[in-house]
Amino acid sequence: IGKYAPDAVIGKVGTGAPAAVPAASGGAAAPLLEKGGHKAKDWSRAEKNREMRMKGEGKIPGWFGALFYMV
């Protein structure tokens, strides 16, 4: 440890206060982040906007825009 943290103060293991008892949990099968009241994300608007964007031209229209975007 002296190589990586030469200024670190290291005491004896077990000299601190006893750890608090963890709260009761649902076990290993319970999800860590419960998403109780959240609804699923609706991607229909994003997909519709992307479809419209891909059908149209860029901000610079015509052959000059095509040349500009290629370069």
C-alpha cells in the first residue's frame, strides 16, 4: 500500500465501531431498483420523427447539399 498511497494512515482491522444490522430485504431474487409506478417509455413519437427525418433532405437541399455532406 505504501507504493500506491504513501500518505495513507492504516489502523488495525476491527478497531472501528461495529457495523449496523442491515435492513430486511426481499432476498436475492428481488430487483434492486423497484420501478413501482413508472410506465414504459413510448418510443412511437421518436420513431415517427426519425422516419420523417430520414425521408427528407438535410438542412442544405439539392446537389450542393449532397456534395457538402459527402465532403
